[in-house]
Amino acid sequence: MFRQQFLNSIPQEIVDLVVKDYESRNNYETSTMNKTHPGDSLFLVLPYCQKFFDNELKFKAGNFYKHTIPYFPHTDFRINLESELNVVIPLQYTGEQASLVIFDQAWMNDSVTWCLNHDLIYFSVNTGVKGKPSDYPDVQFQTSEPIDEHFYFKYLTHEDRDLYFGMSGVAFPFQPTSIMAFDNRLIHCTSKFKGEKLGLSLRFSLK
């Protein structure tokens, strides 16, 4: 399933304009993620995203996000929107550089967030579910083995290793001016990090 990072793909001056747009907003959704609609920033970045795809990118949903706590493993696909492509645009960060971990495992149904060994959380779009991905037989491409030890210690030590049983994947560094694009039925999460990061997450249909 598709996933790729395109480095040095958006000029820094465009990134700066997008950050300025975010900072001009008066209201943000949730205190922990500071989400807001992409607004006119969509049209600033869309030409730079489109050049990597032959089919027209049809915008379905998206948001700015700013946070200090790693996201749980989740997916973003919505059947009714046919929004199978995620485009994540790193804008800025402080402290330790995070990575976007994109697993090989996929969830082909509507988007869910696995809350691991934490209390169940109720989200506005995703369905929060208990436990870890390997608890769910509908998760495709499971390895039936512990996650690679080196990969775990490099990216995922903020959670217990056994919570990633059956998982494998890659990690893209959260690098401003880059574009990270992937099939959003692939389970993904934030790596361990200390600091704050701001990005733009856009969901498209290619049909």
C-alpha cells in the first residue's frame, strides 16, 4: 500500500505563510490537539502536493494540528468520503524531532483509534477502541511476531513493546518543507518525542 515522503517539496516561504495562517485563528478544537480547518492554506499547498500524483487530488477533509503528546495508532479512512489518501505537511516543531510511524498493517473499515492500555477515549470522528491492533482479527497483514526491537527502541518506547505485537513499518521524520503521503487505511501514529509540533493533515480522494 502506498506511502512515501517527498523531501524539500514545499518552499519555506510557503510554509511560513501557512504557519502565519494557523496563528491568525481565534478558535481551536480541543485543548490537547489545537485543531482547526485548513482554510486558505489548502490552496497554498495543493499545487505542491498535486505534482506527485497523476490523478486529480479531490479534497475531502483535513485540519491543522498542534500537540505535545504522541497520537495513538489510528487510521483516517472514511468509507462515505472515499478519502483514501492522507497528505501530512510538517510545519514546525520545538525540542526533539518526531517521526510519523506508518505501519504495514491496515484497517479497511471506517477510521478507528486504538487506545492501547489507556482509558477508552471518545473522539469526534474516529471510533476509539480498547486494546491494541493485534487484538483485532480484521487488522490485515499482521506478522504474528513481536515488533522489531531496534525499530521499537528508536521510535516507540513511550508505550510498552507488547502493545505493538504483530506490527512492522517505517518512520518518516517530521521535517518541515517535506510532504508525507500514504494510504490512510494503513495504521499510523506519532513516534516518541519531547516538544511541540505543528502540522497540516489533508485527506483526499484520487477517484
